[in-house]
Amino acid sequence: GSTSTVQSVTLVVAGIAAIASIVGVIFGARLSARSEHNVWQRDMRIRLYGALANSIEEFSIRLTKVFRETSFDEKLAAYDEVFKNLTEVRTYGTLEVVGAANTMFSALAHVMFEEDTFESRTELDDKLVDYRRTVRKSLKIDDN
């Protein structure tokens, strides 16, 4: 009678507990892998976004009178470094950040190959600020 019912209930509960623990392990492993991927992706983006901003700043600094006295090949080497960083951002960045990076790169190309004036350099600086804002928003970094 009642002992048989208790044993049956105990077996059912034990079975449910076993299934729940297996499902929990599988779900936990999946969640952990997803979380690890998200951390890796964020860390990589932070590194790539920063490298692009730094290479743009380096290029802008070189647009001073000191840089004007350097050869076109040296300017091109700095430009190539920016392009390499841009390519990585285009590969791994979010759509918003890639758009801001492309706009910034267009301003840099304008300065490099078309018109190197105070206004065009100011435009490049403004695009760098826009890029940084977009990066901060994409990475959910507060301005507080």
C-alpha cells in the first residue's frame, strides 16, 4: 500500500532530480561558453578600437610642421598602419563602429591625398571624437 506509493514517489522525484542535474550541467556549460565568448569579443574589440584611435592620433600628430618635413613614404607608412587597424575593426567591429571608422578614415584620406588644411585636419579630429563616442556607446561605457 502506502510504502509502495512512497517508494514510487521517491523514485520519480529521484529521476526528476537526476534529469534536472544533467540539464543544469549542460545549460551551465553552454552559458559559460557563451559568456566566455562575449568577454573575449569585448576584450578584442576594446583592443582593436583603441589601436585604430591611437594610430589616427599618431597620424594627426605627424601632420604638424615636423611631419611636413618628413618624406611622403613616412607619411604613407603611418597611413598604412591606420589602414591595417581599420581592416581589423571592419572585420570584428559592430556595424555602428565600422561606419564611424570608415567616416573617420575618409577624413584622413582627404587630408592625406587631397587637401591638408587646418579645416580638413579639424574635420579629422571631429571624426575621431565621433568615432570614440560610437565606440563608448557600442561598448556600453558610461560617460559618468
